[in-house]
Amino acid sequence: MTHPGDPGYASAARATATAAADARTSAATAAASLSAPPEPGERVDTSPAEHTEAPSRRPPWTLERRLLVVLAGLVAAVSLVVGIVSVTVFHASSVASVDAELRSAMNRAELNIRGPVPLPGGTAGPSLLLDVAGQSAGTLAAVVPDQGAASAAYISEEAEGGIVELGDRATRALSAVPADGELHTIHTGSPLGSFRALAERKDLAPDTRVVLALPLAGVERSTTELAVTIAVVALSGLIVAIGFGSLIVRRALAPLSRMTSTALEVSELPLARGDVALTERVAVDDPHTEVGRLGTAFNRMLGHVASALSAREQSEQKVRRFVADASHELRTPLASIRGYAELTRMHRGELPDDVVHALGRIESESVRMTELVEDLLLLARLDEGRELVHARVDLGALVADAVGDAQVAGPDQDWSVELAEEAVEVSGDRARLHQVIANLLANARIHTPAGTSVRVRLAREGDLATITVADDGPGIDPQVRDTLFERFERGDASRSRRAGGTGLGLAIVKAVVEAHHGSVGVVSESGSTVFTVELPLSKPGE
């Protein structure tokens, strides 16, 4: 055991103070870092100006991370409060024990100085206070007269006599203790440290104060050890709480993850058309919890959506069957009307001009209605997945023939064609593919003024055959560009029309191309309109 004044005691005091400071710093740092952990690799910025901009750059936290941060913050806060209260109470009780021991030491010293020898000055005065049975090592004593110099000493185990004279700094610290009957904490500096001191005036020497002091090094050392222990235990508990909390939170939020996966699977299903079998559902562990009720509601919503999609598909099937049946039934009467009109015009007698004109109109409108019925019948059959005969088709010959026909039908436009150097073949229905190209060329011929340049290009791009029909006409109205390939949609708002149309040409183009597993798109602005058709090339041996 070391005592004030010796080198071992000084080293222990310095080590105790250093350990206490490091422990307080480590505890504060651990609590701050665990209560709000930064992201890995994230720069911690404490400036107020930049801190206001940080939330705009950070991604939003997930619910799991927020729950874990709140859990860690609560555990850290509770641990900090418990640690502070425990250390404070322990330190106060330890100091109270030192105070009680100090008062007992003062009582023992008082019994010693009540003998026949009056209280002298000098070293002999403090010795009377210390050379008493029961006084512990490290006890300081001082005799402070109102007039004259004070003398002080302390009990040292390593000295021969056991009592050693104190230095000036410690003596001044003891001399400053007032004789008010209260206990005071004094600091004597290195190497002695802090002490609890008590000063009293005795009846034998009313003009002299007697001061005793006991060291607080043991109290500070024990308090520091307790603080470090609490910090280590709190940190370990925080790590364990975060680990178990992560498992518990992840397990509690697992239904939400399954719900997210199911929602992503449903979002990737082709729900726009066709018979949709929406069988995806979320497994609900406990329907009485909040997450379970959400999963149950989500499954009910999916069931409602599936019923609505099934009802929609049934309604569309009925419409398709009606269109197909009506178109098929209308072909015969239209052919009869057209035949009777032609037969009447073959009459040998002279007919009035108005009758001839009326018969001509009947014949032309029957032809137009026949084309409309044929287009509707084709679309209905394409919707049902029929009317395609797959064979190897040379698109080069097909494009050349279609451009030649368009050049004869529209001599006012400037037609040009660019074919690939090698053969471009696809697997498909030759008649339907010819109709695609013919409809695109007819669209350019009908909706552009005379003198418009129409350029047709066929090329190979990877595994696709690309057909582009570009013109330098007035362009397509942006308001109808997104619905241009829908049925009965027309671009009258921006393009001049010199002939009638049904609005089914581009719809047939899209339906036929998609039936061949291809795609069609348009890019248009004033002075440039480009339709692009992409079809998969035929594979060897197909």
C-alpha cells in the first residue's frame, strides 16, 4: 500500500487520474457513436450550414434501420442514465464513508491532545494528532495558529518514524480549511492528490486550528473502476441488443419483404391484355398483427384485381367474337351490293346521269366498307392468335415490291429505297408482312403533300431486321402521337388528308408486327417523321 509523499503513491495517483479521464472520454464517445451511427464510409460533418443540406443527399432510411437506431438509442440512453446515477451514488456513499472515518480520526486525536501536555507548535503538534492508535496511513494533520506559521505532517508507512513533514503546498491547502465543523475537499496537487479535510478549534488551544485530512485516491480509483465496468457492460449489452434486435426486427418485417417480392412479381406480369392468371399471394403468419392484417388486405386486393382482370378479359372476348362474327356476316351482303351495282351499270340502256352517279357512289362505298370489314376481321383474328402462316420471307423483295406499288399509287411523292447488301429473311406470314409495309407507305402517301420525299430503308442490326419509313412532311400532332397505333385513331390535326381512311392501318401494323414478336415505333417532328419496324431474323434451320 502506498502513501502520500512517496513515489509509488504519486504514480498511483497519476495513473488513477489518467484512467478516470480516459474512461469518461471513452464512455462519452461510445454513447455518442452508438446513439447515432454514421453510414459506412460516410463523412461526419458538424458544420450547421452543410448539415441542413445533408438530408437531401442521403438516401432515405429503411424501416428496419430506423427501428434498430431507435432501439440502440434507447439502450444507450438507459445505460448512460443508469451509469451516471450508479457512479454518482457510489461516489457519494464512498465520500460519506471517508467523512465518517475522518470524524472518527478527529475524535481520536482530540482524546490524545486532552492529556496534561498542552498542544505545542512545530512538528510535535501534528504528531500528537497522528500518533494515535487507529489513525490510518495517508492521514494528513496540521496545526494552524492564528498568529505564526502552520506545521503539517502525514503518516507514511515507508518512513522509519511513520510520520513525515508535509511540503509547503500541502500545508497551505490544509491551512485554508475553515474551522466551521464542515468537511471540505482540498487538492494538494501532485503527488498527493485530493483529500477530505476537517478543521476544528480545541479548548486547550482556542487560538489554534487543528486540521485532519484523509485521502480520496481510493474513492476515485474505485469510482473509475466502476465507471469503466459499467461502460464495458453497457457497450456489450448494446451490441447484444442490436444483434438480437436486428434478428427480431428482420423476422417481424419478413412479411413486408415477402409482400414487396410479391408486388414486384405482379408488376412484371403482362396484365394489359390476355387471360391473366393472377395466383400470387402473400403468406400471412398471424392475421391478428398489424403486418398480418396488411398482408390479408394485400391478398384481398390481389383477388379483387384478378376478378376485375378476368371480367375484363371475358368482356373483351365477347367484343372480339362479336366483331369477328359481324365482320364475317357483313362480307356477303357487301359483296352482293357491290355485284348488283356493277350489274346495273352493265345495263344496255341509257341511264340518267344522277342514277349513274348514285350507282358509282354505291359501288365505291361498298368497296370502302368491304375494306373496313376485312380490317376488322383481321384484327379480331390477330387478337385471337390466328391468321398467321409462318414461312421464310425475304424482306428485300417484299420491300421492293411494296415501294414499286406505292410509287405507282403516289407519283406526286419522291420515293427512294435502300436495301441491305445481304439477304434479310424473317420467319412470318408474307401476306401480313406485305400489308405492314404497304400500310406504312400508304400512310406516308396519304398524309403528306405533293413533293414530299419518302425514304425506305431495310437493314440488319444484330439479330433484328429493321425497316424504316421516313418522310420530310409536316409531322404528327404531339397530342395524337402516343395513341397513333390505336384503333380508329387519326392524325387529322396536323397532316393534310386527300383521301378517306378508317384509322385502322397503323393498328393493323402494330398487331401484325407484335404477332411476329417484333416492335414498331415512331419519332416525329416538323419536317421529319420516321416509322421503325423491328422483326427478329429467322434462325438457321427454321
